[in-house]
Amino acid sequence: MKIATECVDCIINQSLKVADAIGADSDLRTRLSSTVEAMSKNFSFELSPPEVASDVYEKMAEIANKEDLYDEVKALSTKKAQAFIPFLQEQIQNASDKLLTATKIAVVGNVIDLAAAVEFDLAEEIDKIFHTEFAHNDFEVFCLELQKAKKVVILGDNVGEHIFDAMFLEVMQEIYPTIEFYYMVRGKPIINDVTFKEAYEAGFDRLCHLVDSGVNTPGFAYGRANKEAQALFDTADLVISKGMGNYECLSPSHRKNICFLLKVKCDVVARSLGQNVGDIVCKLV
């Protein structure tokens, strides 16, 4: 999907979030916001929001002289997510449908999104997720596709969320032990998206095949991915796409059998999906 006019203001406002995250002084804060505002005059409406954001974040990192603008915030997000592991594992073990419970856990982690126009409280969302239905519900079709699949690619999204993705992956492996799973991450630090570093620290290399996609965008922009990632994306029996950034990059896509798992956090994506901000979605296309 292409950027909308609302996306422009959202991306400009992200400069303020970055300034807060890095403790920028007034001079640096002004430089960040004025630079992004100037860049916004030339945003291409032929690109997806993540593609536009990648250029903006690259420039902000250059101005701030900091490669990973959210490194400290990402570390805190990981610790916060890890604190919920015992409770969530108990929910899975006691569930009548372990896969449905694990899928919802994977979706609730999607609220850890520093680029979202609307922010949600993780503890509050976890408290209600097990009683929340998918607004778009293709879960049964998703299960049928898993039953047939031999190779599945999961497109990771945010740091912190990846901790819940690991639990989701473990449940899928338990139910479908013959599937070969791949977890694909960003090629460089961008917003609070998961890179090889965070996924490796979380042990994904021991859970499945951990793949650096090569993309510099907060979403899987196929044209910017390396050849290995493109080949895996093209040949997987099923792609599980986590979060809004991946949805924005892959709507539409040249391939079928993509299952989008996300929480709707902005009006633009809500319109695209025909849903409301705050809804959770399991959509297979």
C-alpha cells in the first residue's frame, strides 16, 4: 500500500519520538524535526510508508550520530516482554486450543510499536487478548494451510514482540514437527524493529532458521531484500507476516498464502483492512 496524507504527519511526528528516546537537547531536537519536515515535502506517494520511513530514519541516525536510535528502548522492551513469559506459558498449557492461544499471544506483542500513531499498554492488552476475537478471522484457514505446509517463513516485526513470536513458533513446532520454519528479520536497525542481533540473543537460531532479510525498511520490502530472503519468500508454502509494517509492504504482493497477523494501530491501515483501530486481525490472502 502507498502512503496517504495522514502518513506524512505520522512520520514527521516520529522525529519527536526519536528525540525523546535519545535524550536530545533542544538544538538536536530542532535539527531532527526541521530536517524531517523538510524531507516530507518530497515524499513519494508511490512508495509504501515503511519505504519512506527508511530514508527518514537513516537521515535521523546520521544527524544524531547514532546507528541504532532505539537500542536502549529495545532492550527495555525485551525485558518487559520476558517478564510475561511465565504467565503466557501457563495460558498456553491450560488452553483447549494451544495454537489459537499462541497465535493471539503473537498478535498481542504487536502493540510494542514505537512508530504507531496510537499506543497501547502491553499489560492491559495481554489481560484482554484471550477474550478478544479476531475482527477478520481466517484462523481456521490458517490452520489448514499449516497442515499442508513443509516450509513456513515468519516475517518478524518489533523487538519485544519477537519474544512472543518465539512462543508462537514453539507451539507450531510442537503441533507440526515436520515443518521447516524460518524467522526473517530486518537487515539493519530501523525504528524498534527486530534485527539479527535481538533475534539471536533470544535464541531464534536454536529454534529455527534465522534469516537476515537485508531490508533497511520497517517492513519486508521485497525489492530491497537480499536474494536469499527473496528466494525463501517466493518458495515458502506459507508466509506469516507480523505487524503493520509488513502488511503495508505486502499489500499487494506477487505471491499468495500470506497470513497477516497484526493489531490495527492507525486509520490508514484500518481503512485498507476494512476494520477499526484497536482490532486484531488474522487475514490470509
